[in-house]
Amino acid sequence: MDVKNDLFFGGVMVNDVKKLRKKLNLTTEELSQKIGISKRYLQFIESNRRTPSLLIAKKIADELYSTIDDVFFPKEENNEEKN
């Protein structure tokens, strides 16, 4: 499987957290406080350096008014797999 079509890169899940957070004009500090994690951990998640637990992923998705699928399985990746 080609790396760009793989949802995981180096064992860490690719996500749209940063893109969706910015659409809502939220800072990393605001979002991290809302979901109860450190700003640094959120930055690691956004930069694909850490994969959150299911509970944290659900909290992130809820705060971004999205589903876990929309946040952690970006549409661009899903569209490439269909082609």
C-alpha cells in the first residue's frame, strides 16, 4: 500500500484536528482546556506525532462538531482510496 493512501504513517493516525479547529477559530489552548488535555499533547495529536485514545478522540470530535470518522479519517484520504 502506498504511504499517502495509508491512514497511518509511522504508526500514528493522520487527522484533520488542526484544520477543523482553525475553522472554528479555536486556539490549541482553548480546545485542549475544553477536552481536558495539555496544550502540548493536543499539538502532538495535530502534528500526527501521537494517536489519542478513543475517549480523547471522541471528545475532540465532539468539540469540533464532527464525528471521529471526519476528524481522524480525512475525506481527502478516503477519496484517494476510491480512485
